[in-house]
Amino acid sequence: MWFFSFLVWFSQVKKNYGQNLIRLLDEPGLGLHAKAQEDLLRCIREKLGPQAQVIYSAHSPFMIDSDDLASVRTVEDASTETGAVEGTKVGDKTRSRGGAA
């Protein structure tokens, strides 16, 4: 049911606002199990992606498109070695500089 309502909602957005849109989704797969996240990712790639740019945040590894790793970006709060806050950094690293090897 979630999948159907998701598609209906995006169809209505397209109808109301046209096709020249950027879709920003915050944790779209949060309440879904891994297989449903895979379905959602396929929907984003096949149905929404060709129509408009889609940007989404996710903590789940199942929401990473392994066929398109070049499109993945990391976002993290960065600080210097002395602890001074640098702010939010966007990059294409696979792990932070403070992460375990």
C-alpha cells in the first residue's frame, strides 16, 4: 500500500507543479524493511529519476544504489583535530576521517 500511495502523491505533485522539479526526500525508506527499501530505490531510479532530479537522505545501506555509486554523497558534521567545529561537509568519501579502519 505504501508504494501505491507514494506513486500517487508524486503523480499529484507533477500534475500541480509541472515537471521542472527537484524532489527532496528525507529518509524515504525509514519505516521500510530491506526488500521494500530496494523496491523504493528502484522506483526512484526508474519512475522518478527520468522525470526530475531526486535527492534523498538515508542512513540505511539498502538505500544506496550500488549500480550508481558515483551519485552517492556523504554528509557529516566536521571538526578540526582540536575540536573546533568546521560545519557540515558534503563529499564522496566512503568513511569519515575519524572512522575505524
